[in-house]
Amino acid sequence: MNSKVDVLILGASYGSLFGTKLLLAGHSVTLVCTPPTAELINRDGTVVRFPVRGRETLVEISSEGLGGTLSASAPDGVDPGEFDLVVLGMQESQYSSEGVRELMARVAAARTPCLAIMNMPPLPYLERIPGLSIEPLKQCYVDPAVWEGFEPGLVTLASPDPQAYRPPDEAKNVLQVGLPTNFKAAPFEDEEHTTMLRNLQADIEAIRYDPGDGAIEIPVKLKVHDSVFVPLAKWPMLLAGNYRCIRRDEMIPIKEAVHGDVDASRDVYRWASDLCTGLGAAEADLVPFEKYAKAAEGLTKPSSAARALFGGAEYIERVDCLIRQIAQQQGLQSETVDEIVTFVDERLEKNRAAL
């Protein structure tokens, strides 16, 4: 194992998945969350349940007794300058909430490298993509000012491909993994920071966990790539599945969104892939539609974006809006994407009017 890394993770729900992998590898993790959740985690730790190939039951991993150390804190209780890496594991709209906004300003000032595991790419990461005009993209963010002061070279992105959720009726320190795929990360600009990520990747690869009947490999790895475009492989998936769960008056499971009309799904997937390659991504950076469609067969719930919208959310991550704005810069347009943006706009308007 390499030397211990101190990691600050913003977001104790999805963030606890990445955090558990780091704890298994012997690193130090501090989760940023609300004070009641921080109190719960500091008292009881976290629990993450993983599906493991060949096993009928989920493997439950408690943070108690792992090689690394775990603590949790409210946003105002942490100094980001004390950490080697900050992981941004919240939904985009949460970064402008009280306390978190101020923490983000401290992160930017501390110049601590940041790895975002978000569907909505941070604006500083997008500044690293050649030829993009950033100003028109700001309208898709709840509060673009949150990202001011961040140095683009210190911000990178990993596609949050693994699907995980808090099981209903369970405490807020419990997370269940639905789709145990990998976090695919782009490099930092500084080779030293990228080497830190590659060392974490190697440590996570080496993990073996004994659930009581012998040491096994636990899925969900970190894969660090050479291309800044690799995380954009999530965009075709989001458009073909996650956002097409959102209909005008209802939400449908991802499986149905993808397989209800496979030709339409394939078309928008290809359109988004072409957008990515137009920005500079290589075909090898992306995931073939057939591979995604097979994975979608197991996604029997609506996406988190759809569930949030139909649960009354005033804000969700607007990757649909972002992709459309970027496509307009490339001279591309898609009727499917226009429809998605319209449905999301209408539902958000209803939710805000209902308050």
C-alpha cells in the first residue's frame, strides 16, 4: 500500500460508497454532511451493501474495523487545507446551500485538488475542454458563482457510473449499491496529483475483504485514464436512459426508457457520442450502446433525477440543459434532447409554483 491519503468527501450518501473503498484501502476519510447525519456517522459509522458476482446475498461492509479512519463533520467544521484530496460527491444544487457554499470558497482558496463524482461537471473542469465557451453554460447551473476561484487544473471529474441509493426506511448512514460499475476518472493537469489518483486506484484494486467465508474482491473500482474526455462517456447514457425516464406527467424505470423504444435510445445515444467525439473524445473513451443497453436491463427504478423531480424538487442537475447548450456551440440539435429539456423545465416550474 502507498502512504496514507487524507480525503475530504462532500456528501455522505453517494460519497460513502467511494469513502468505503478508501477505508478498505487504509486511507483516512472525512465525510461532510448535515449535523444530525454527522452525529449518526460518528456514533455508528457507515454501512454500504455491495452485490458481488456469484453470491446470492449482498455483502454488507461497515466502516467499523476497516483499515482506514472515518469521521464526519458539518461543513463549517473542516479546513480543506488539511487534506490531500477533496472529493465532490454531492448533487450540483447542494453546493450553493448554506455552509457548503462557504466551504467551497475555502476549498478553492486552499488549492486542494478536487475529484468530482458528479453527473453535472464542475465549470472549472469544463474549462479544461478546448474550444468550449463557458459563459453560455452557466445558465444550466443553480449557482455558477460557487465555482468561481477554482483553478481548472486542480479540478477533475470521474463519471459516477456506479448506481447506489439509500434504502427506504433505513438510517441515513446506510447505502445500497445497485449497479457495481467503476468510477472512471480524467487526469489532473499536474502529474503529481494524477499519480496520487493512480496510487489510490492501485490500493483499491488490491483490496480483499472477508465477509466471513474467505477473502473476496469487492466491486466498484477507481480507473484513472489519460484522457480528459473519459467521464463524458456518461452523457450518452444520461440522455438515452436517466433523463428519458422523465415523461410529461409520469416517470418510468431506466430499463423501460431504454428498451421501450431501442431505436430511439440508440439514436440519441449516438448523437451524444458524436457530440463528445466532436469535442475531442476518442471512440475508445466512450462506451458502446450495446454494453450500456445490457446494463440498463437491470435498472428497474426511475433515475434519481426523475425521482427528485416527481418528488417535488425545485432544482435537479441539469445535464440535459448543459449538453444542449454545448451542442448548440457545435452546431448540433436533437429533437429528443429538446423534448427532455422541455419536460424538465415544465416539471420544475410546477414544483416551484406549488410552494
